[in-house]
Amino acid sequence: MLPAPDYTKLSREIIVELRLMAGKSDESTSQREFSSKLGYSFNQAGKWESGTTQFYWQDFTKVCDTLQISWRKHTEDALLFRTTDPNEPLHIFRVLTQFLGPIETDKLASILKRSRSSVQRLAHKQAKLDFVDFLRLIDVRPYVLQSWLGRFFDLNKFSSFAEKFRSEQLMFKGILSVPWASSVNAALGLQGYQELPMHSDDWVAQQVGLRAEDVHIALEKLMEASAIYFNGTKYVGHFQEITMLKSPEFRRVTQYLNEAVAKSFKADRQTRPDPSRPSLSSTRIYPVSADASREIADAFVEFHHRIARIIKNDSGPKDHVRAILFHCLDMSLLGERLAAPEKSPENSSKNSPKNLPDKQAQPSS
């Protein structure tokens, strides 16, 4: 079990790294020089680093603006949102709570270790968000903090979180090495599984369309990655949801699901909707402007939030695993990925689709 994360220490390490980035390539910037660069007549950087004064989210963005660091773009990429007006001040607390999905004030207060009234003030822009609180919220979901932080800095610089980041990387690498592991993890949360007297690979396999041996492989990887544990009779997942962020390596799961759907989908077969287990597919291709493309992407994000609300409010028995795939593609990208490779004497006889390089079959996630 890892010790509780020290977000205060991480915040101070980030301030130091920002100060070092402000220096020349061959020398660092002192606290006073950094403070002067930011427009302070006193040693503000020293107060931040020592914890004498609070470092707020607004202070972080001011430092980034001074250093010409694209904090808004990095945050949009990590938290899956886009602002319509880049010049409008960002209500970061609202963005964070939208990213986490519908979440009660009491839950937020527990995460932030603050009172309900202080959380409500944050929600209504009546208080500034402490940078430590930003780090706490972004770390509610596994891997998101290091995904965001890695857009700014070398993660090896943060000794206070080094062990946590390594553990998360091992967890996700293990899960991604078996793309169907996320589906198996979800099946462990079904009511039918909870009611089983003992674990059954066959039962799980039926819920997610796998073979029993594939379930066994996935469980081993999930155990190895510390994403689940065995309580003596059954497996229990640490995370009900394993979020696949916008990282290239996570596309393995998207690729697996798309290939699985393609194998089960036959264009000449009529679908028979089952009201109790509805499954739908839809494909639409339009000529659109750049503005419309961005609006469509925004609609996808809004739909994600709607799904999060539906799942949160779902009080019925969980009886099946739902896979939801979203794609919004610029078709020109497919040409780059599907272009035929140049033939060589070594591979001229190996031209079947299954032997194409992996990069040519990467779907967008």
C-alpha cells in the first residue's frame, strides 16, 4: 500500500521546476530573480516554495503565461474539454467537476478536506482554487495527474510522487498488454458476479464475449497490475471504471473493441433489437467546416458527461457490461494510416492484412 500522496510537497516541487525553467540553459534562476520576472518587488517565489503564502491556480497560470507555457492547451487535452473563447478566464473548478462527472458537494468536501461552504464558494467563483486542491481533484482518477503533469515537465523530477507514478504506469501497461482486461474488470462489478458463491472464469467469459482462458489471462494481468485483488472466493476491482485517456498507447483497447465489433457485425444480417439489452450502431459522414468539426467534438464531450450522469444515477441491478465507442474522424487521416507499404524482397510474399504494420491499423480514440 502506497503512503497517502503529499500534494503540498508536489505543489512546491512544481513551483521550483517552473523557476528552473525560467533560467537560461546553463544556469537556474534565483527565487528573487524569478519573483522579479513575474512582476513582484519582493521574494514571492521564496514564499511559495516555503509555504509561507498559498500558491493558487491563478498563480500557476500567471507563471505559465510569463514563461510562455501553453497551460490552457495542456489542461484541455488532459481533462478532455475545449474552451470556446481562449481569452475568457477559465473556471477551472467547474471544469474539474465536469470532468469527474456528477459529484455531490459532500464528496468534493471529503476529497478536498474542506467544508461544504468552502466548496460552494469555489463553485460560485467566490473563492480562488488552491493549487494543492487542483492537484487533489485531478488525481481522483488514476493516471490523470501524471498525464497532465507530463505535458509540462519531466515526471522524474518529482520525487514525492515517483513511486505513485511508477505504480500507475505499471498498472496501465499491464492492463493495456491485454486489451480485453478492462471488460473483464467491469464484469467483476455485475450483480450476478456478486451473487456467485465462487469465482467462475466461464461465467465472466459469457458476459464479455470471451473464452474462459482469455478471462484467466486478463485476471492475472489485473492482479499483477494491482487493479484487482482476490478476497478468497472472488475478485474485487479497485476501480469500477478504467478511463482510457488521449494517449496513443490506450488505442490498443479501442483497436481491440473495434476489431471485436467488426467480427461480430455482418452487413447482410438484420438486427433484432432487444429492449432489455439495447445495442445500437450508427455511421454518418458529412462535408463540414472547421467550425462545425469543433462543435461536433464539443458535442461528443457533452455526451460523455451525459453518460456519466446516467451511470451515476443508475440504481438498478447491474446485469451486463456496456462498451461505448466514439469516433469523430477526419477521413484524410485514414489515408495516411492505410497507405500500402512499399514492397521489398523480404516482405513481398507477406502482403496479407494481418501482416501490415501496427501503425496502419491504429484507430483514433
